[in-house]
Amino acid sequence: MLFRGTRKYVYIFLLLIIPSIPDLVVAQDYSYRHYNERDGLTGPVVYSMCQDRDGFMWFATETGVSRFDGSRFTNFTTGDGLPGNAIIHVYCDAAGRVWLIPFKHAICYYYKGRIHNQQNDSLLKKISLDEYVVGIGENSEKEVILMSGSRVLRLTADNRVVPLTDQVFGKLSMVKMNVTESGVVTMLNKHDIYRYRNGRFMLESAIRPISAGAAQILLQDDLLCWLTAADKLQVRSSRYGLNYAYTVPPVNTLQWINDSIICINSTQGAFLLNVRSRKVEKTYLPNKNVSSMLTDSEGGIWLSTMNDGVYRMGPDGFRHLSGPGGGKFSVYDLLRHGNRILVGADLGCLQIVDRRLQPYPGGELPASPVTNIRKQGNMLVMSSGQYFYVKRGRLPAVQIRDINAVKDFIIRDNEALLVAGANSLHTVSIPQRQAVADAWTGRLTCLLAHPDGIYFGTLHGLHLLKADSTVIRLGDAHPLLHERIVKLVEGADGTIWVGTEKNGIIGWKNGRIIRHISQDAGLSSSTIRCITADGPFLWAGTDKGLNRIDLRANPASIVHYTRADGLASDIVNTVLIDRDTVYAGTQEGITYFSRDAVPRKAPCSLKLTGITINGEEADMDHLPALEYGTNNIRLEYAGISFKGGGDIRYFYRLKGLDTTWKQTVQTALELISLPPGRYELELYASNRFGEKSLVTAIPLVIKKPFWQSIWFILLAPGLLFFAVHFVIRYQIRRSRKKEAAKLAIEQQLQELEQKALRAQMNPHFIFNCLHAVQEFIMDHDTENANRYIGRLARLIRQTLDISLRPHITIEDEVQYLDTYLQLEQMRLENRFTFSIIADPAIDTQAASIPGMLLQPFVENAVQHGIRHMRQQGHIAVHFEAEGKYITCTITDNGVGRTEAEKRKAGRSYASLGTQLTQDRIAVINKNLSAGITLETTDLPDNSGTRVIIRFPPIVHEKVKP
């Protein structure tokens, strides 16, 4: 229960001087599962705990509140709605609300996935607090009763907040409130005890003196307990005639268990005191600072502490031996030796006598880790790192230093040790105290003496050392044995059981594998750490718990033991069967239990913890019908099974879409963009015992899109008809417009082409040609005249032919330009030379360009660049492939554009060839995404002109690869 004070820790627990109580000290403790911040608990200081109606455990800490399902912690802080992070008490009511009492003048509760506080909840807004809440409970009508320092409030079922009584008490006078087992509201006001009857608090008795706070006072129907001094607990019961003082350690809280038993939670542990017999019946967590105890729905006992998180006690038949001061320690070997059990541990050599863990007497054995203990007759041998300690009877131990670290060894004839070392298999002479012979070189892991020879394990498989010193690598012929070997033992029937790092356990007999037991066959893990033979049983320690294997069945029957069942740790390094008791040496201490103990099965339940739709929280009890296309659903859930140890699997299927059950270990499912329809998501959980929860069914409705509705289906044919009619009419109009535009462009192209043709065959050119013929005739040069007329005729034919085609090949263009330049060369009496070169990468017979685009630029080079030169001129035409493009470069070494413009100034005839060609290129580019480009540049020092025309891929058809 709650109490108050001025300081935080005084308010929470009154800590006093620790007295000594010898009769409460025990030699061993129960086995516990420990949870702290590393496991997800929000903080180590836990003030209070409870279990809600759904089965979740709740823990109040100084840094928030934690909810636990047996596998995962979910934490809540001020960011989730808590008034403050320091929560000093949690209380679960019958309606499923979890009430959270902060270290503030405030109150809140958790319900259906969120925190309800005095800012967001209509009921809590009606509660005004100027004092701490010091008590909470439920009356017989299941109404929540709250008590502050001077008021008692009743929260009714119809969401009203009314005073429980009209009586007036002094401010801060109310110390404690409790609803007793019979449902009576009992209150302590200063020193006076009141019982609520007939609408009023009735004074019943008084308790004096009080030397503690509210948490150290117990108010029940027939039992009163309180501290009269720091170490004195007063017990009073009129029913049993009790009124005595009992010596106790510093008390944190008192809890009522039944009419005879109370729990004293103290700085030295939790004690179940039988108040009638005045004896402590059980002790939990000795020497731990315990704040509260709780028994969950599975029968497990939880203990919270003031500095070390929470503990859940394992089954009653499992006991734990911890290290000095209750600390953890690693155990490597266990051996029965006379009336004691020797323990090889990281603390050195220890012993168990009468189930008490003690240091090995005498102080002559090492304090360093002891990894192996063997005996033969009266000789005891231990290994620690690179050293052996040999002890015969009561003689002092003899220390022998080996040549390398010892992994395993066998005692041979009381005089020698066969050693599996880090670097070799060798013999150590005990009398000579040194290694005397090597049998094999390499890293070993374990040994076994057998009539077949010496079996030894390595990092790379199992080997057999024969009597003739030959070594057989058994792993070469048997892949299962070609793995790191960690343990070798011989069964009662002569079978050698081989423990491996990854392949589980292999049975080897008469030179062959007779059995293989792995995780697939039921082991908790295939990573073996130790094996112990026990008649028809094998005990196998793994990294995931201990396995008892019944070899009489095939397949073997296997029972698992884990931390959830009471082991100190799931990592089991060694196992000793001592009569009817099993000792399991783990990484965190020793656990012992009856060899016949079988972990009890535990139920498993499943609870939904939240549903979000399109990123927003939804009411889990009333899911709306979801729109098509915006139905992204995320479900969060938890399987609750504390004995399951976190080994929970979930199975689900979406009826209406799939009938197959699917499996997952995730605690959330996402359903994205479901098609229209009605579905039912079925979900259940299963723990490690195979116990299944009830199936949770979640109905989901996805609305049909409008086009699947009846009205749309009825109207669709008409709408479709009008839509198709409109689209067709639109396409026809669009096609007609395109066709008209195309015809206009083609017409414009044709006109420009005709203009270009006329410009190319202009009268001036014809006049020049005829004049040249006349000069040849007057000079009686009939041969050149005939040659010139023939070439002119060929040029005219080529021009007429090209004018009929939109595109011509590069080969045709080369021939056309060649004919034209030959005519001009003859006319100008060979005053210039020319060259026409095509890039070999261009297929000149396939690649094409628009016709009659280049001739005007070549003509310009002749008429305006070369004709007026005094020295020899030259015109170069070069076709070049640039990726998918073709570039034509026309270069002359004429007078340049500036000088040519001066000579044009007095000319009466205006050449339009170049301008018409540019206009034609502009028209062509209207139909191209990447158009034809034209670039004209002057060469340095007026040494000529260069024209570059670049044709895009759509214009030409093929370039050689």
C-alpha cells in the first residue's frame, strides 16, 4: 500500500539500520529469472507491481512504468501521457484499468492502449488533488476508492466522482487506506483505525507507537501489523488472540497473504512469516533489498527490488547455488568426491557439502579458473590454464606446468596424464612433472579412452589414435563428424556419444554412425556444450538449455529445461547426476533438481495491444469499414506465458483471402491494400510447451470502390457509350487537325524544295556553264567542251532525281557533290582541288539525309571563297559518325566571309540558296525531337570558312557497328 512523506525515498520506503537475524540465513536459494534494464525494464528501482485482467505484469519504477508479457517489456513515460516518470504504485481494477500513482499530486490509468490522465479523460478531470494519493482499492460494488491526505473519493460506474463520506478529517492526517479481503474499506488516520460501515467511517481501535510509514503497516479484517521500533513488528489479532512483537530486519513493505501468513519485504530479502506459529516458513532473495511480492496467474512468484529490477521464482523443486555474496559465477566441471561435490569454476576450486557451496579447504589449490577435475583411486587431478594440480590423499598438492593450455586429460595408471592441449596430444609424467612424448600435433578439444584406441576431438572433426600410433581422421569419411567436437562420452552399451558445435549429438559404434540427434529431432539447440551418460538417458547441455534424452525411444523422447524452468542460465557447461539429483553447472551458477522433475506446462494467452489504420490508432472493439485503396492495417499483439521463457510463436490466417495458417515470431502484422470484401483475421499464440491460446478473430470490412457498386454497374454501359463516343469524336478531330498540319508542312516543304531547286539551277549558274562551253569551243577545245556538257547533263539528271525523294543516301550525296565540284573545277580551270571523304563507320548505302541540303553550302565555298583567290584553293567535305549522329563538315581555304561580303556589295544578282536551305531545315525540325543543327565559323586569319551540319538519328537509318 501507499504512504507519504516529505522526501522521495522517505515517502516511498523507510530505510532503517540493518540488524542481523541468524535464523533467516539459508545455504541455498530458489532459482530465479532476473529482469533488469538490459532486458527492457525501464529502471532498476521497482516500487510496486500488479497483474492486470489480461495477464500482463506491470511494474512501477522511478523512471516510468513497464508492462511485461513474458517475452518483451513495453515502457511508458511522460511522453506517453504519464504526469511524471516516478510511479510509486500500480493497481489493477476489475474493469481492466491499470491505475498509476505518480510521485505528484496527480493520478492516471492505462486502458485499451493509451494513458488516460487528468487532461485527456473526462472522469479524471473531475478529480482535483492538492495532496498525494496514498491509497487505492475497490469496494464490494467494484467501485474504485481513492484516498488522499484528507479525502476519500468514490468513482462510480456512471463516471461520477463523489466523496465516500461527508466526514471531515484533518489535512494530511490520513496515513493509509486498504480494502480488506472481505471488501471493507479500512483507514488509518494518524494513530486511529476506522472501518467504513453504513456510509460512515467508524472508529475501531488505535495503534501506538508507530515507527514507520504507511507501507510498513498492515490493515486486514482480523490482523493488524505495524512497526513499533526499527526492528520490532507488532502483531495483533483478536480472532487468534495474538499480540506480540517480532524482531525483523529493516522493513520496506508488509503484505497480507492469508489469515496466517504475511510477507515481510525487507532490505535482507522477503520472508513468509506465519503469524500464528511465529516462524519464517520461506525466504526469498536473501540479502536482496525487496520491495514487494506477487503471485501471478500461473502460480509464479514475483519479487521486486529497490535496486536490482525484478525476479520471478522458478518451480519449487529447483534450487540455486550462487557465488559468494549471492553473485554469479561460471561453472566448468562437477565431480563427486567422497561426501562432497567438487566444482571447477572461474573462482577456482569450490565444493558442495550438504548442499552448501564452500571454498575448497586448505588454500593449496589455485584461485584461478579450474576447467577439468579427474580422479583415480585416491588421486585427484585438476587443470587450470597451463597447470595441473595433483593431490594424493592428504598429501600437499603438486603443481605441474604443461607445455600449453590444457583442454582435457585422462589419468593413466596413476603415473601419467594423457593431455589434449591447445597445440598437441601428449603425455605428461607425474613423477617427472613434465611432458615426455607427443602423439599428435594440432589443437584438441576433448579426449576419450576406448578399447578401439584414444578418440580425440579437434576443431576440424573426430580422430582415432590406434595402438600402433596411427591416426584416423573419421570426419573425412563422415561429414557429420567433420565439425568441431566439444565432448566425448561412452554410454552403457559402448556407444560413443559425440557432442558437436553445430551438428548436435552423434552416436558412433562399431565404426559407423548409428544415431543423430539434433535440433530438428527435438534438441533445444544443435550447439552442444556438454554430455553426461545416465543409463538409458543422455543429459546434454547446450547454449539454449539442458536436455534429458530418453534413448529407449526412437526418435528419442526429449525433455527441455531452461531458465524459465529454474536453471540459473540457459548456457549449460557441465552436468553431474548424483544419485537422484541433477546438478547443472552454468555460466551463472549451479542449479540442482530431481532427475525425475519434468517442467510443468503453462497456459498461453493472446491479447491485442493496438490497431492502427493508415497510421492512426483505431478502437480495437469497433473497427470501421475501410475504404478501398486506403486500408493499411497494423495489428500489435502479445502472447502471455511467463513459464514459456519468451519462446512464443504466432499463427495467423486471413479468412476470405487465404485458408493456410502462417507462422511468425513477430508481435505485429501489417495488412496492406486489401481488395474489397469481408475478412476475418484469425490469430493465436503457442508457447514452448505447445500450449495454444484461444483463437482471436478480428473482422475486417473493405468497402467496394464506386466502380463496383450497383448504381455504377447499372449506369456504366450508358456512361461507357457516351465516353467512347466522346473519345472517338475527340480523336477524329485531333487526327484531322494533325493531318491538316502535316499537309501544310509537307506543302511548305515542297514549295521550299522547289525554290531551292530553282535557286540551285538559277540562270546565273546556267549562264556560267554555257559561257564555259563557249570558251572551250572558241579555243577549239572540243574534247573539254564535250566533257563539260556531259557532266552538266549528269548534274541536271541527278538534281531532278533527288528532287523526287525526301531523303537520299550518303553515297548519292557524295556522287552529286562530286559531279557539281568537277563542273566548277573545269569552269575555273582547276584553280582549286576538292576531297569528299566518308567515315568508314558509316554505311553510305543505308544511311540517309535530306537531299539537296549540302550543295548550296558547297556552292558558297566555290563562288565566294575560292573563285577570287590568286593561289590554289581547296574544298574538303567530310562525313563523320558521332555515336548515332552523322556530321558533315564543309571546309574551304578561301578569302573568308568578310572579304566575300565586300565583293558581293556591287553585285546585282542576290543568291538565295543558303537562306532557303536554312528555312528548309527549320521546317524539317518541326517534326523532329532533336533537330538538324547548322554551325558556320571563320577559320583563323581569314584563312577560310567551315560549315558543320549535324543530322540526328531520325534522319539517317544505319551506322556500321
